[in-house]
Amino acid sequence: MVLFSVDGTSGNPPLRVEVADSFFSRFLGLMGRASLAEGTGLLIAPCSSVHMCFMRFSIDVVYLDREYRILKAVKGLRPWIGMSLCMGAWGALELPVGTIERFGMEQGRALIKRAQ
């Protein structure tokens, strides 16, 4: 588990992020889960696209470069029919719907690793 905050924002607790960096963990992603708890996320790396096949709930997705700078933020991808791509992205951070808005995640901002 890795803790992140968003640069230039305050008042939000850190995001608790699970990292999926093996073939199996990236392949599985959030499939089979019933939900994603508020304040948590799944970082899939390397990854530049997300599909919503076999998903049971909507998510927000933030695409990142290797320095955790936000390249693209996608709100409310819907289960089964959602799909998203960001050419040049190193990783995709999957989050509960509303997280992008609540944390002020927008292109150009960066996530900052925090001590646990």
C-alpha cells in the first residue's frame, strides 16, 4: 500500500493506493470486486488503457506518467461499456467515482508519495 496526496491541495486525507504491477494483478485489476472504498485506489502499471468488462461498478481513472504527473482524468467510467485510453501514459490509477472532483485531480498536477 502506498499513500499519495495531490500537489497544491489541502484538507484531503491521503489516498491509500494498492499497486498492481505483476501480469496477474494487472490483468485482474478490480474485476470481481463489489466496490472500491472511499479514499483508496488501484494503480495499474504499466498501463495506458482501461476497459470495464466484468466490472460491477463505475470508477474514475487518472492516467499518470512515471513521475506521477496527471496526463488525463476520466470521470465515471461505467461498468461493461466503459473504455478509456491515454497514449504515452505509464500507469492508470482507478478510483471511486467522485475522487477526481473531490481531490482536484486535473491534468498537470502531480501525486506525491507520502511516508506511511
